[in-house]
Amino acid sequence: MINVHLLPHTHVDVGWLKTMDEYYFGDQNPYKGVRHILDSVVSALLANSSRRFIYAEMAFFVRWWRQQPVPTRQAVQQLVNQGRLQFVNGGWVMNDEATTYYAAIIDQMSLGLKFLSDTFGACGRPRVAWHIDPFGHSREQASLFAQMGFDGYFLGRLDYQDKQRRKKELEMELVWRASANLPSPQADLFTSILPNLYLPPVGLCWDFLCSVKEGNLMADDPASPDSRIEEVINHFLEVATAQAQHYASNHTVMTMGGDFYYSYASQWFDNLDKLIELVNAKQTEGSLINVLYSTPACYLWELNKANLTWTVKQDDFFPYADGPHQFWTGYFTSRPALKRYERLSHKFLQVCNQLEALAGPEASQGPYGQGRSIYLRKAMAVTQHHDAVSGTSRQRVTNDYVKQLMEGWEQCEVVVSNALASLGGSQEDFMFCNNLNISVCPLSQRDFSFLVILYNPLGWTANLVVRLPVSNWGFWVRTANQQTVPSEVVTVSGEGIRTSPPELLFPASAPPLGFSIYSVTRLPSRMPTPATPTPATLVIQNEHMRATFNPDTGFLQEIENLDLGLRLPLTQAFYWYGSSSGDNRNSQASGAYIFRTESSVPFPVRHRAQHRAQAHLVQMALVQEVHQNFSAWCSQVVRLYPGQRHLELEWTVGPVPVEDGWGKEVISLFDSQLETGGLFYTDSNGREILERRRNHRPTWNLKQTEPVAGNYYPVNSRIYIKDGQIQLTVLTDRSQGGSSLRDGSLELMVHRRLLLDDNRGVGEALLEPGDEPGTGLVVRGRHLVLLDTVEAAAAGHRLQAQREALAPQLVLAPAGQGTPYSPGTPTLTQFSGLRKELPASVHLLTLARWGPNTVLLRLEHIFERGEGGLFNLSQPVTLDLQDLFSAFTINHLEETTLSADQLLSKATRLQWRTSTGGGPAPVQRAPSLDPSAVTLQPMEIRTFLASVAWSKERDR
């Protein structure tokens, strides 16, 4: 028999064309919101005990649940216990996989799964990952899902060429080996590609939103000569038979749902009841089709019992294309300001979580009011949705995501203020300068003297140069011990260079998981330092790096690693691709999702019709900079600080002009003579590195139809090229699209402004307004360039990527206005939440309050096997957690799965026989936990729930 598993479901976007609130409440006619869908589904399930339904997005479900009366909650609990309402995925949202950072993915999944565990217990725990709509799938996402304990992974979208091959070769289901570092089967995940995206087969849909509506089987009289029942049943049998031919077992699934389906669930279920009855009745006539209500977890159970052998996949599912000229690679960069704000919000959430955990209850309720990190946790979780951080929602919906983040920031500012006052022993008028990206900080620009508090969320000491906008030319900066710190005020001048307030610079440091305080006092009026005459040869240099610029073009010309004696001729400039008008070439235009160029050769960003940059040199003791102006809408500062082992490129792009009728997709292009053999390398969600080969896919013979867009990949944190000896790495400060379209080159797309929609549902052009409607968005960002030997490169980019993602948080306060936090409390000017610094290869991934006396702790090894060079940073590391933290004592420690919703000692997953040899791996129980000797293997993340007691007398 062919067993057809019907999967009734609804797909509810947490914002897209409408805001999250609008989707939840819905319109009266004809659309009804998610609350109506859940009401309707629960009612229909209760009406017939054979029915089943699956549901994914906790952002909506939690809201609905909290509005339900006790009898409804009890009924839902019963449905969950019976397995008739099953949760899939279980995250707050169904997150994007290309533009999301791994730590933010873990956070949003943990938030949703915690609710399910707390509310429904073990029966509420999802067994499968359900990512039916994201636009391509990352290997790291699959690895994270496996480490969270999922049995399998269901996806809807993959490249049309790949799908054609897989259907032909019966490889629509496979085992995804999602880590090159973790031992199998730790990161192995059974993966099933759904046959019809996530929609019902055409002609088998009973929702008022169906594009092709089918007649109501319940209302059809079989005795009537006009009855279509037989026609519908025969159609189902044909579809089921045809679909089953592409799958290896005698089981197959049919997704019976779609976007916001089931507002009238009884209509669906009544027809599915009848369909099941009539199709199975055909077995008496020799039919070999058996149809049943099912769930993805039940379907996987049947496949696992069959004990078949499955092929193994080790790469990812990027890029995604649904046609020859429809590569969904534009969204890797779409809405770059939102992508940066999301990354900054992730950093601030970690700061908020950590300080809430270190200060304990005093952080949530203190002199600055009541504040809770949960608001920013939820806002960040919502922003991971596959139409949020991806940049693929409508403009007003994007504005709503930003609003939610801002409201979350406000709550966390209260938490941070309470915690800093408690830990430091002094109540200050804390202020947060959240507009430093546009050189605005009212306190530093106004006050005669002020305090600068640096909180470092990393487990290692942080060293940096603080930059603050000011309105004077002389300052006295001191440490907490009244030691003078060198400082300078830098200004920018020169033709065509964007003007901004002068900026105060001073070197600073903060201890691991702690803060330092510096005092800044304005000196009597001074004159600005005279501008440095621009010499004939433009060079900036510190003790580790040198960068040389072409005096004729103003472009970067060469970089050198002075420590290793490496020299690489390297040019960098800005270019733009003209986005397709859609008037020809099959009428496909670039849009929020799709990237499609009119030409494979980009146009240079020009200054007065000349391809050159006006260059201006700034040389001071604390910084050396070359300010480049490429055009009226594109400029850059190339910068070196003392002690810095990378070159910093701070670019400002926009408003991108479109008055000439061209949409523009702006890139930063690096060109060298490295012989790279068509290879380049990108990170997967900020963790493991994947090799990319131009015009190639590892698992099928690619027919390349778009030489630019078809070679773009998501870059979350880094992209690099190398020959046998030298590696050139570029780190990003947000997710961007990137590629190497010819040997020795790297390009990263930094901004997009388009005039047409790409016809994928958004219904509006990607034409962000900026500060004023019609002017266009200005975006500022940074690229960090590292030059190393291949052997030493990982030690540089792995550590610097973490420093970039979790840079110290600046908090300011007026000087001399603090009051004691409580009588007799000594004032601290420096604090560390760790008793000792973590090893360089270990990152404190999560520290957050998880209950009244419980802390969630995650530690990760940030190096892959074979990385770390002479420093052996890829070796296993053993830590003593019992004496690690200074702010609290760990009384009891339990290890959990990555998502913190199962004890690791009790977690089991289905095991699978693979084509690489051998049968299912035996179940290995977690070893007994010794808190004094916790070992981390390369790329391993270990998660713990710790019962803690906060210290009354903290280490001072």
C-alpha cells in the first residue's frame, strides 16, 4: 500500500504584508486573523477524535493561549496529550536561515520551546523542525536543530534544478550531515523535502483563500448526475500515485494547508473526513492507496521503522532559485539598516541578559523602575522571522519590527541601569547614546564632565578606542584610579567629505563579563589640531599593518601584515549593478527577494564622471585615517588604531540615486592577484565555514543562467579567499550577500534601492525612504580586512568576529551626581562577573536568568578542527564551572539540549541508516556531569541550567 499522510496545518507569517498585530486580529471580511484560526481549529478537533493538526509559530500561540478561559486551556491540553494537536518547530517564529546569526536563532527557538515545556510538558515538545517557507536552508541551521533534539527537518523550498534531480533519483529525503566538526550522528538530521512547497495539491483545497477552490464533498450528492465526488477521488488517487513515485518508501505526505488557512476549520476537516472515507473505500476495488490523518512526527516514525538506507548531504541549500532567472539572493542584503539594528539589538540583549543574571533580582526592580529582558527577547525573536530580518516585508511592517525592538531596548535600559547601580554601588543618571552611528550623543556634546561606563559582554578582556562626538577640542580622560589616559579630538575636513562633529578618542579596556568606568573632563578652550597636509604618497601604518593608497585614484592599493612579512597588492572601490527593468529577458526584475542584474559588469561609483576617490589623510597618535569620497552619495574612512591587526573600512552609502531610472545594487569590491581557483569561503550563520565554488553546486550539475546572482551566497560574519599561502578575510558587521566572481576578488553588497517589485508577493518596490520620504536611506557600516597566512588566519578572524558581534556597550552619566546605591555600600569603578578570563577558544554564548533562582548558561568552542595554527586553538578545552562566576554561586548544575528544554541525560533521537556505511548508531547516553571538569570539543556548544545563589558580598 501507498500510505498518504495528510498534514493539516496553517502557515502564519509573524508579519509580512501586514503587521503582526494585524495578522493576529485579522480583518472582518473576508480575512480572519490567527486568533480565529486557532479558535476554529480547536473546535474542529474536539468535534472528531480522528482529526489531527500541526502548528508552529509560538509568537501567535502564546498570545492566544493567554486570552483563553480555563476550560479551553484544559481542552487544548487534552488535545496535546493525545497527540492530535502537535507542535512543530516550536520556536517563537519560523526564522530565516540566510541572514540570521546563530546565537539569535538559538535564543528565539529557546524562547518558544520554554513556553511549550512549561505549559504542556513532554507532550508539548516538538519532535520535528518545520521550515517550510524560508528561502534556502543553511547547514548550521540543521546542525542547531539536531543539537536541540529534533528527529527530523521538513523544508519546502530548494533550487528548482536540485528538486528536479532529487525527484528523478528518489532523493527527496536524506540525512543531512550538518557539521564537519561534531561527530556523527550528533549533528545528523533526517531531512524531508515536501512535494508541493507546503500547499495542498491543486484541486484538493477547501479554504476560501485557495487559489483553485474545490467543491464541498460534504454538500455533493453522490446520486446526482452532476456529482463531482468520483472525479475528485480519482484525481486524489492520481496525485498520490504520481507523488509517491518520487519518494523511496511506501509513505508520502500531503500538506493540507497554506498561508492563513483554516479560519473555517470545520469546512476543511469535514471534507478531509469524507476524502479519507471515500479514498479508502476504493481499496475494495483494488486501490493500493491508504490515506490517514497524520503529523510529521508520525510520518518520520514510520520511515524510521522501515530501516531504509538514506543518502547523505554535507553542503547547504543556498542559493535558492525557483526559475532560470529567479535567484533569491537579493534578500541577503535587503534593508541593510534593519539588518544592522537587529545585530546591535542582539548584542544589547546579551548585555541585558548577562547583567540581569549577574545582579539577580535587583536588576528587574530597582531605583530606575521595573524592567524585564523578556520584552527585548520577544522583539528579537520576532525579528528573526523569515520576512523580518530578511528584509522582505513591506515598509510599514519593517517599521513595526523596528518599533518592537526600540520598545525592547527601553525595557533593557532599565534592567542595565538597575544592574550597573547594584553591582557598582552607585546610582547615576545613566544615559544610552544609541545614535553614535550618526555621531550624535547629547550628553558628551553638552556636559563639561561626564562618566563613560564600558560593559564587556565577552569572556575575555576587551580593548578598544572609544569614540564620542563632542563640541570642544581638549579633554582630560582618567581611569577609575585617576590615572590619565591619552586622548585626542579628531575632525574631518576637506572638499566633498561629509562633515560631522569632532570626536573624542581614547583607549580603554573592560574586564571579562564586567565594566570599567572612565571620567572625561573638558579642558579650557583649545584650537583644533591643524589638518594634516595630504602627502604625495598616502600610507597609514601601525606596528602590525600598513595600507598604501594610489595617489592618483585615491583607492586602496596594497596592504601588508608587518608581523608575518606578507604583502598583497589589493584595490577596493564601490560599484553598482543596474537592477533589471523587467521589460525584457523574461520580465524578471530585482526586488526584495530576487537579485538580477542587467549586466554582469558593474558600474563604478563615480565622482564628477571620474573613477577616483577624493582622499584626505588624518594622522594622529591614536588613529590614522584616509577619508575617501567616491561620489556625493558614497564615502569611506579607512582606519588603523594602534595595536590593531586589521584594517577598518567604515563606509557610508546613500541616498542611492534612482532619478536616472536605474535601480542600483551597490557593492564594495576587493581585487587582488591571488590565484584562488574559483573557490571562496563563507560562514554559515556565523559559525562553521563552507567552501564555495563559482558556477558549481556540490550535489548536482548546475546549469548557470545568472552568472552574478547565481554565485551570491549569504555572508553573516565573514568571507575569504586564499591561495596556498595567503588568506584575505573580510568581516562584516551585519548579514550581506557576497561572492567571488573572478579569481582574487571579493565583493559584498552593502545597499539596494530598487524601482520595481520582483513579483514574489510583497507588492512594493524596495525603495526605503530614509529620514524624509522620497530622499532615500543612508546606511553606514564597517568591513574589517585581515591579511594572514592560511595557517594563522582562523586565530585572527574567529576572535575578531566575536569582538565585532559583542563589542563593549557604552553607557554615559553626568559626573559628580551619583548617590550611594544603599547606605554603607562601597562604590566600584571596575567589576568582573568572572573570577578568571576564559580561554581564547571558549566563548560565553549565553548567560541569562531562566527562573527565580535559575540561570541559563551556554559555553561554546569557537574553533573548527584543524584551525588555530601554532596556538593550538582547535584543541579540546576543559573548564571548572564551580569557581567561574564571582556574582553568584552554582548550587546545582544540569546539562540540557541546546534549546534548554530537555535534560541531555534523557534526550533521545531517531537514528538512521546512511549510504556512507553502517546502520543506525547506538544511542549514547550523556556522560555524568562533573562541574569542575567540563570539556568542550571543537565547535561544540554545551548548555546548562544552574541553580544559583547570588553573592551578598561580591568580589570587589
